[in-house]
Amino acid sequence: MQNREQILEMLSGILVEEFEIEATDITLEASLYEDLDLDSIDAVDLVIKLQQLTGKKIQPEAFKTVRSVSDVVNAIEGLIKS
């Protein structure tokens, strides 16, 4: 079972490695689209990476409302618990 800190660490690793985002820019409050400059294609790539890491199928609808790093952590936390 992963806690929020571990999920954030995993997510940060993906954002830094795959999307070349500065680690210092990644906070729970950071907006994926405004602060981290991701676009919709990046968001799809992120979902695919998260699916590979969690082994869970992520429904695209579940990520439609995701706007911040905190939202992603909450979504992953919900998936892991289900």
C-alpha cells in the first residue's frame, strides 16, 4: 500500500523524467496545465505511465477533472485502494 508521499514521489519522478519538468516546480498545489505546462497529449502519456506503474486500468473519465498534482495523487490513491 502506498501513501500520499510515496505516490507524490512516484508522480514527481515521472514528471521529471518523462516531461522534463523541474522537480522544484512540482508541488501538490501546482496546476498540471498552467504551472507545469502539460498539454492534453502529455496528460494521456501520464495516464499510460501511471497505469504501467500501478497495474490498474485508469478510466479516462476519472482524469477529466484532474487539474492539479494533488488531484492526480488523489486519483491514484483511489485506484490503489479499489
